[in-house]
Amino acid sequence: MSSPSPVAAWRWSVVWLLFLATMLNYMDRLALNNTQRYLLAEFEPDPANRNAVYANINFAFGVSFALFQVVAGFLIDRFSLRWLYLGAIVVWSGAGVLTGMVPAGAVGALIACRVVLGVGEAFNWPCAVACVRRIIPRESRGLANGIFHSGASIGAVATPFLVLLVVNPATGEGWRTLFVAVGAVGAAWAVLWMVTTRGERAAEIDATDPPGAAAPIPFGAVFDLRMFWVCLTTGVCVNLCWHFYNQWFPRYLTEDLAVSAHAEQLILAGFFVAADLGSMASGWPTRRLARTGQTVERSRQLVMTCLAVVVLAASVPAALLPAGEAFAAKVALFFVVAAAAMGGFAVFFSLAQDIVPQHTAKILGVCGCMSWLVISGVTKGIGEFQLAGPGKYADLFIVIGCVPLAAAVAGWLWPRGEM
């Protein structure tokens, strides 16, 4: 097996810009989750109804995010990725700023802002995955995917510290400032993106097919490929597991563990630090195994299987341990779950990039859409049937902990010799 050729420095600089965009994406999104105890008190006076309102807000975001990933995929594979990415971050950053200006009690206006946020944020992953496919060699894509997607965890880590910095834990004053500040940072990224990707680099980023690509394949033919269905199953499973924790772990800390506002933000920061380490690290063993003689296919299968086993092995005791003397061990196990759950994304993105290169963004868009429709349905169901609440979270964590196993099983069904 020949050694992979070096990757030019500018290509990695673009990957780090994708990392920054993903970081801002998550900060804009998780500002609501991390301020839920203050925001819900202002928008829903009755504590008994707050989980339902919280579920509806996340449901509205999830549906718009899901549907526009398909739109994003078709636009990216047809028009300039460079300009679409720029427009997307302006839209989602603007929606974040407006969220901080919604009058108290105006749940409809808050939901409208989250819908617009979902429309803009839907472009991030199809844009980033397509960009990596176009500028990074195949054997290094797992690492590049892990790097850019780790921006989600870094953004999630930064958000709790911003909450501690600008929000008064006693009164909740300042939560609106958080939304405005995070949304405004998108302007700085827009400038960096345009400067870094100009000239010949822009042409390469906007190229829809690699040199020497085979004859175009109709997008409809993708649905006849086993590879697509393996990728879709993997995507739905890793997204469902991870985003369940995104949405409900903060409520678990507030309702079930009843931790203080200060402790909650510190635990969330640690949770997402662990997730970031998992995202960054998961690309390395795939690359290492591929360089030591394993096929890329087998390397991904082994890594995804290990990650799924770790998620389940840590989820069960994390859910069942008592919160008293075992509190530290309980939290540490949730950190392990975060690392392994996030690690699956690097494998998922690599699968999407390998199916039909000319349709990478559309494939990722369809997978993302289906994933978020499932996530939104689960979120809506949890709120409607009151499945979350004090004493109810342990069963949810155990069920969700089993989901990555389906992704691992699906990975072993990938056709041999097609990676």
C-alpha cells in the first residue's frame, strides 16, 4: 500500500474554518438549551408545561433544519458552495441575534426565530462535508471530518462558560445578551471565509467533480445503492443518539439531578469537552488502521463497532447509578458516552463522501433530513407523552444507548470492494 501524499497547508486551513463555522453553529443552537431554565421561566409560567413548550421549540427547529438540509444539498451540488456557505451563516447568525430580542411570553415569535435558525444552520453540514470531499484526499477525510465536526463540541463547551460570564444565575438576567453576542460573531467568520477561499482555491472548492471522474450518475440512481441505505441508517442512528443528549441532558441536570445553575454549566462544559475529544480522536484510528494494511472499509467498521459498544457499556451504569455518593462516577460515565457518541460522526460523513462524489451534498442533505425528522419526532413524543421529568430519564438513556449498535451493524453491510 502506497503512503498517502501530503496535504497542502491551505487545505487544512479551510478545514479549520469549517471547524469555526461548526463551532458558531452549535453556539447559536445550544444557547437555548443552556439557558433553558431562565428562558422557559420567562416564556411559560407553569413549570408543569415547560417540558412541552421546550419540546415544541426544539421540534420547530428540528423540522426546518431537516427539510432545508435537502434543499441545501441540491443547491450546493449545483451552485457556488463558497457563496452559499457565506449566505447561510449570515442567516443563522441573524436569527440568533433576533432570538435575544423576542418579547417575554411571545412563544410564537421565539419559535419563528428557531425556524429561521434551522433554515440557515441546515447548510453547515452539507457544505462542510462537500468541501472536505473536494479538497481532502480520501484516506485523510476521516481526520478532516473529525476536526471540523469537533467544532460542534468546542462551541458546546464555550456556551456554558459564556452563560456563566453574562447570565446572572439568581435572576436569569443576561440570557438575551448571550444570543445577541454569539450571533454577531458570525460576521467575523464571513470575512475570514472570503479571504481564505478566494482565487484558485475558490474554484477548487466550487468544483463538483474530481479530475478524471466517471460519467455523471442520475441522483435517483443513488437510492438503488446498498451503500446509500447503510449510510442513511448510520446517519440516523448517530444523530439520534447525540442530539437526544444535546436536547435533554440539560433538562436532566435541572430536573432529575437538581444541580445548581453554576454546576450545571460546568458539567455541560465537561460533557462537551469529552465529546470534542471523541470527535477528534475517532478519525485517527481509522487513518492509522488504513495505513497499517487494513482496508478503509474495515477500518471504519471496526471503529464504529467499538464506539457503539462503548456508548452502551457506559450508558447503562450512568443511567442507573444513584446521584448521591456515586455522583462523580455517574457524571464521568456520561462524559464517556459523549465522547463515543460524537465519534460516530466522522465515520458517517466518510460514508456519505464515498457513495457518489458528484452527489455528496445531496446525499448528506437527505441523510440529515431523515435524521432530524426522526429526532424531531422523538422530541415531540417525549414532550407530548411526558416521558421526561424527575425519575424518568434513566429509561430514556438506556434506550438511546442501544441506538449506535444499529449503526455498527449497518456498517458491516457495506458492499465489499466499494470503498
